Amino acid sequence: MIYHLLNYLERYMDIPGAGMFQYLSFRAAMAIILALVIGMVFGQRIIRLLQRKQIGEEIRNLGLEGQMQKKGTPTMGGLIILTSILVPILLFGDLTNVYVILMIVSTVWLGAIGFLDDYIKVFRRRKEGLKGRFKVVGQIGLGVIVGTVMCFNSHIVVKEKLDRRTADAEVAYVVDEGKPRPVFVGEGEKSTKTTIPFIKNNEFDYHWLVPGDSHREDVLTWIIYIVVAIFVITAVSNGANLTDGLDGLAAGVSAPVVVVLGILAYLSGNVIYADYLNIMYIPSSGELLVFAGAFAGALLGFLWYNCYPAQVFMGDTGSLAIGGIIAVFALLIRKELLLPILCGVFLVESLSVMMQVGYFKYTKRKYGEGRRILLMSPLHHHYQKKNFPESKIVVRFWLVQLLLAAIALVTLKIR
């Protein structure tokens, strides 16, 4: 809102300083600062409100060290994260940008699902919360929305680099060995291409999965892309939910992921950097840097109160939203195939649960009693059972995530 107001004032009244809001870097910095302030300053007020409403976490006794001491800690702290994201992006983001609109819709959509889950747990006293099938229906609904908009919205396009200049080509100049070199980019075209890490010609088009002689190619491509979007959103959202089991773990692991996605969005939306790095040029996607700034600031602001020993838990209001937002962000900048590396901690946590449950059921059928691979799943509880201090587990998971984030950035040049 401030962005649009100051753009208007700068255009028609030439107010000094208003032009600064045209720069993505400035607005992203402002979004980070405001999100941090909201999280750190107003977060305490939200925690007090949750305490007055007696919105405390019900703890199951799993035999973990220090577990019962957390009983009564306020939950639904994801409201702090959601507020810290939405306020800065509404103030500093370009609300006419389709990518920003999709991210706002995704944040509200998944936040509402998580909030409903926490509400049922806390106020209805039903420990299972919102039934799993309803969560999946919500995630499927978001996947359909994102997939449909990506396939059919005229503002979501990819521009290919041209070997020579044409009448309608966009021209930019890059410095190559100290000399300016023109880069020619063609008209925007609808595409379902995505990026494959570590591959020389690192683009894959979902359209290739459709038979070439089909008269319903667009519909089949749309269906395939929607299935991919649903799978990515559901997988990453549930992975983040499973990771949220120790103080500061989910927020601290997610922050480097968001920073990397913000960098990739900025590079993909800039024709000069896209040409230099030989990556897909996605016009207008650079605006997502402002959202990434707000998201990163929100996570760090929440971590102020969520680090060990936690004063508040994010609950499903935060964890489901965090994973889903990351998934949608990656889909928008066509980096969803990078998520197994970038979100490696989420992936391993999810696999640990699936392997544990699958092996238990298999051995129970075969031997009459269930056996386990890990002492407890998800993986972070396995290390708790081995008497690792909670803070040490969290910090080591953070370090692993930082390494994965660095590897994800390296894929820009290693292929």
C-alpha cells in the first residue's frame, strides 16, 4: 500500500525520497526490518494474549528429557509469523504482481488450515485436531489454484534468450570482460518448464510428458502440473510440520531456505543475472524478494521467543503455513526440483517417519511384533532418546541446513 502510494506521489508530485521504493533491495530491507520489529515487539503481546486465553500446549508423555516442563507453553504462535509476513508485504509489496498475490493467498490459505487445526486441539479439546483428510483437501485446493494460475495466467511467462535481435526483442547490456555486450530476449511465452539441478541443459518441461499428437495437450499438461504442485505443497508442508518438534528447530531450519529462495527469485527476475548464470528469465518474479524478506524477518522475529527454552510454540498455524509457503514459492520460480536438496532436513524428517512406520508394520506382519529402525521418529526425537541435549540437536540441524542451502546456491554454476 505504501509502495503504491509513494509511487503515485513520486510520479505526480515529485516528493524527495519517494523514488527509493522503486528499488527491490530497499523494499526487501524494509520488509525484513518491519517483520523483525513486529515479531520481537508485538510478539510479546500476542504471547500474553495466548496466556490469558490459556491457549497452552498439551504434552503427551513420550519419555523425553525435559518434555513435561513444556506443558502449558502457549501454542498458536504461528499467528506471530503470519502477521509479520502479511503486514510488511501489504505495505511494501507490489499488490498488482501476480506472484505476490499468489503468495499472499497461499499464506492466508495454509495459515487458516493450521489455525483451524490448533483451534480444534485447544478449544475443542480434541488431541487429533483437524482430521488429516481435511488438511489434505485444503492442500489439494491450494495446489489446484497455484497450478491453474501458473498454466493459464497471461502475466506468468518465461522469456527465452535470442541469438540475434528481432523487432520485438528486449535488449539489456551485460559487462563481459570489461566490455558491454547486448543480450536479446524474446517475447514472453507460456511454459511449464522447470529447473533440474546439476544437469547441463538444466530445463525440463512437463509438457514433454504429454503425447505430441494429442489434441488435448494443454489440458493434460495442466493436469500433470497440478498433480506436481499438489505433491510438492503437501510434501513440504507436512515435512515442516514433522520438523516442528523442538524449540527453534522449524523456524531456524526454514530461515536459510527462505533466504536462498529470495536470492533465486531476484536472480531469475533480472535479465542480466539470468543471462550471466544461464538460468531461466522469469519477468516480474524479482518482486518475490520483498516477500522473502518479510518471511525471513518473520521467522527470525519468532525465533526470538521460540529458541530454547521456548516461550511460545508455533503450532500447526505456523508449521503447515511455513512448509506450504516454501513449496509455492519454489513452484513460482520454477525451482521445485531443487527442494529435495534445499529442504533436505524436511525430507529426512519425513523419510524417518515413513521408514519407521513402514518397517514397524512390516515386522509386525512377519514376526508378530513390530520392530523399529530408530529409537523414535521423527529423527530429532531419536537423538533425544540417545540423550543429546535439545539445544545441541537444534543447532546441529541448523548447521546441516546451512550446508544444504550453500549447496543449493552452488547448483547455479555446477552443472
